[in-house]
Amino acid sequence: TYSISYLVKREAAGAEFQDFTTAVFRDGRMIRELNKNETRALLWFDKRAGRRAADLEGVTAGGLQDGAAAVELKSKSVWLKTRFENGKPAAELRFGLKAVVNELRAENMPQYFPPAEKKALADALGAKLGELIAADAGALWKIAAEEQCDFLNVEDMFRRFRPALYQKWKAENPDASFLNAVNFGVKITGAEIVF
């Protein structure tokens, strides 16, 4: 069995500073700490987690040149689609989101964004946020496969919704790791960015 827990680390004995981190546990023993991006990935995909924020750098669109934006995720839909392709398991994490721009930063910030430029900027921000989510998901999936900790419940979804194909695959590959065999991907189904 495995679990994900949040830990409090103290930098030095008696220090008032506390640092919060996330770790993966198997059978009650910590096997790996997660870094900031890996923890952020867990929060992106946890349906129970509410609002999340992200800083997007290098935004060039809609009159903004090499700008940055602070966005806050207001709502999301996350679901996992499983299938077998040519006898091999494939999983796609689908993600729809709505985010609000809290701040725009750039050296030469335009005073006004005409509607067409505002739409182009919203599209660019949605694409940047999608890239961030996809990168986070890839890193998190790599950890799941390396540590054999299915914290996205991928194998369980195959077992529950594709039982005959799952059992056939397991019978044909008795010594193989199912998580390592899954072709994993992320699809952003929609990214609505509002100002």
C-alpha cells in the first residue's frame, strides 16, 4: 500500500521556521519526497483540491512582449480515459479548466488591450497553462512508474472498467509492471482564461 502525506520539516533544532513538503509512503515508510512542481502536479489533479495558482513566464501575445502572468485556477474538470491499443494499456488524463488572471507583468506593458489582442493573450495564457499542467503530469507519472505507486489510480481504473482486457494483459505479462507498460498522456480539453 502507498499514501501521499504532507510533512513539516524543521530546518534546525529549536528553529521557528517550518517547511512543508509532500512525500510518498509505502507500507508506512517514506520512500520519496516530492519537490514543489511534483506537489503542484498532485494538486492540479486532485479533484478535491480547490483553487490553485501558477506563474506563467515568457508570454508574448496580444501586445505583451516577454511578459508574465499570475493566474488562479477557479474551476477544473479532471477525468481519466483508459483503453487498450494493440494489446497495450494507454491512459489519458483529460483536464478542462477556467482560470482568472490576477496580474500581468511586462517591461513595456500596454495600457489597453483591444478585444482581439485580449483574446490572443487569453489563448496564449491558456496554452502556457496547458503546457505547465502537461509537464507536471509527465513528471508525476514518471514517479508513479518508478516507485510503483499508483497515486493517480490508473491501474485501478483499468481493473474496474476494462477487467477482461486487464486480466488478459496480466496473464500474458505476469512479471511485467503494469504502470511501466501504460502509455500515459495528458489532454487539455479546454482552457478558459478570464481577466
